[in-house]
Amino acid sequence: MKQHGINVVSGRWNIIIRMCAASAILAAVLVFSAALVLHLYYQQGVYWDFITHYLYSEALTNGYFYKSLLGGTLPLAIQNQNHFYIEPFRAPLMSVVMAPFNLLPMQDAIPAYLAFEVVLLLIAAVYLARSLGISPLLVAPIAMVPYVMVYLTVLNGAEMLSMILAMFAVSFAARDKWQSGIFVALAALAKYSSLIFLLPLLFMPKGTRLKAFASAFLTTLPWLIFNLAVFGNPVYSYEYALNEVFVSPPPASTSIQAALFISLHTVFYGLVPFVALAALLALLVYAKRHKMPGKFDNRYRIAAAFCAVGLAAWFAFAVDGSIATLPRWGYIVYVGAVPLLSLLIYDLSASAGNAFAHGKQVHAVQYAAYFAVLLIFFTATYYAYVQMGSHPFGSFLGSRSQVLLEAVQQVHSHGLYSCGFVSNAWPYLQLYGIKAHNPHYLNSTMYKYPILLFDSFAGSGNQAAENNISMEYNYSGYTILIPSNHAC
């Protein structure tokens, strides 16, 4: 009896030690990932799409927004951009989530939000692991590879939020819970392309499936009502977004084939080591003439459905052919790839371990698989961190770019800070408190505003005629043009 009591206590201590070790490893995963994201931010800042979400979130904390909404003048305010900046084709949820961060000073709000997204992703990974019945030490490292930390954060941020919410949807769907519909709808309100994840819900039981679709509709309903009230069409923003992607995408600097090749490397490079590990474990099981995992249960069915839909959608979006946007859509691949690869590695390592006769060897194979996953993650993250000195996004302008910071400084030094500006990088100037407008104002104001043009952006703003320019300041990477009759 006494020996039995000792064994019970010993077993409890083993559980506590394993839990503490797993928590410490997950904390290290979080720290490495957050360090990579914040290192990227402090080196390069955030980019056009992220800035527009931030400006949109500022509008949500501006009383004029609600006054315009209630007064029926919001479409006019959006069009003229007199008080805030909103692009109707952008899904709204990221801006809503970001709005409370505006209570912080501007320079603190953005990194705080980025850190929040990383923490939320870890929580989603742990919850997904619990729903799949496997260790979070497999799920978290695959979900938080450098691709996710680099391409889904500072470029836009909406992809990261949508991926997190879609992972919660997978978690509920794997347990046949109708709440999966709520999270698919939320993921789509963060990024409209996530609507495609309604399709895997068809694999749920009929009764649960109907509740899931109903909950998805009810979750989306307030946004449909907003579209109807403001724009007169409940799906106005969806149609606008579809037009932006497929009908009138920005001109690509490369062919569709070249953009697809580069994007394939960017998106799938982080998954290759985990696919190779799963294949190696499968070969080990086959070599030991042991049975492969044969239980194709609901977890596999849901994970495979999400993975197949994500892959198909990503290649469908490839028709845009833009290196600037195609890698970011890779988040829809990871929504399904993370749970499917985690399940495969977990079950294959268990089958490979069971092929050995001795208990120590059984656990050794499983621990070796965990170690391999963690080694891949930490090595790749560290390598990405030390390589961040080189620009990962080509010649795109970041908010902490020296060119932009110097341009803002020159605006101050010329005494033009209080003027409105026309610029082909107007959201960047608005981020730094300079009232700026879209280049289309050039044709409607007879050069009412000073003009600030950046060489790294193409578009109508770069073609200002000089017949009405009284002063021109040429700097490396940008030009300031002062019209003779500008109003300031």
C-alpha cells in the first residue's frame, strides 16, 4: 500500500515536471516569434495595408465617424478623406480589434498590437492542439514559422488575425461544434478571402452543419447591415474587394509565372522541413513493417478539408500575379496545413515508436519527433532574425524607412507641416500626422496642395505636370513640388 502511494506521488510529480517543461518551451517559442516580429518592425516599420487599417482604427475612435454615420454623410466623408481614411474594400475586423490600442501613444500602439497578434496565435495553436488531442509542442512551432511572423504581420496584419480565427474554427469543427461557423465568419471579417473556409464545414454532421452556417450568417449580419445603411448594398464591400483582386489588380512588375514561382518558395519553404519529417517517419514505420495510422477520423477529415480548400484557393488567387500580395495569401494554406501536418507527425511518431519492442524506444521516437519539430522552428527563426538586415520585401517603402523619415523631416524644415499634401504615399504621411491626399487630387484642385512624390511608388502621382510648379526640391528617393498657387 505504501509503495502504491509512492508511485502515485511520483506519477504526479512527473506530470507536473512535464507540464512545466512544455510551458517553458512554449514560452520560448513565443519569445522567439515576438522577437522576430518586433525586430522586423523596428527595422522597417509597417507597410501600406497595415497603415490603412491603423488609420481606419483611428477613425473608429473619432467622434466625427459616428456623427457622419448617424447623419448619413459617412460615404461622402470617406470619399473626401477630410477627417479620416477608410478604404471600403478592406475587411473591418482588424481595425476594430486595433482601435483600443489607439489609447496608447502612436509609437507604442503598433508594436503592442503586433505583440498581441503573436500571443493570440500561440493561444490558438494551444487550443487547436487540445482539440486534436495532440501536444501543442507540435502545433505551435509549425504555426509560428518565420513565414507567418514576417509576411502576415507588418505587410498587412489582417492575414495573421484571419489565420488565428480560422484556426479556432478548425478546432471547433474537429470536435463537431457549431461554433466553428462563428469563427469562420470572424476570420472572413478580418480577411474576406477566408469565406472559402465555409466549404470544409460541409463535412460536419448535418444538424451541426446547419447551426454552423446559421451562426456564420448571424455573425456577419451586422456588417451586411452596415454596408446596406452606408452604401446602399449589403455586399458592397465584398464586391469592391473582389474587384480589387480579380478585376482591376495593380499592375504586376513580373509575369504571373514569375510571381507564382517566387511566392511558392516564400509560402511553402517553411512547411517543407515538416513535410520531410512526416515522410521520414512514414518510411521508418514502413521499414519496421508496422501498420500505418489507419484511423481516418473526424480530425483528419476536417484538417484535410481545410488544407485542400486552402491550397485550391491560394492557386486561384495566383491569377493576380503580384509578388506584393500573393505571398500574404499563403495564410489560407497554413490554416489547413498546420493541423494536418501536426496530426501526421503525432500519429506517425506513435506508430514508429510502437514498432519497437521496448518501451524506452517507443518514447524515444516520439521525443525525437518533438525535438526535430522544435529544432526546425528555433533554427529557422534564428536564421530569419539574423538575416533581417536585408530587406525581405524588395524595394517597398516601410514606415520606418530612412527615405520616409527624411521626407517627413524635410516637410517640417520647409515649414509645410500644417499644409495638406498630395502624395503617392499618402497613408504613410497620415501616419506621421501630415494631412495627405490621393494623387487623383492633382487633376481636381489645380495644384492646391504641395506635392510629395516617392520614387518607389508607381502611379498617377508620379506624373505631375510642372507648368504650375514654382519650387522643386529633389532628394534621394523623393521629390517635393511647391505649386505657385498652393493654399496652406
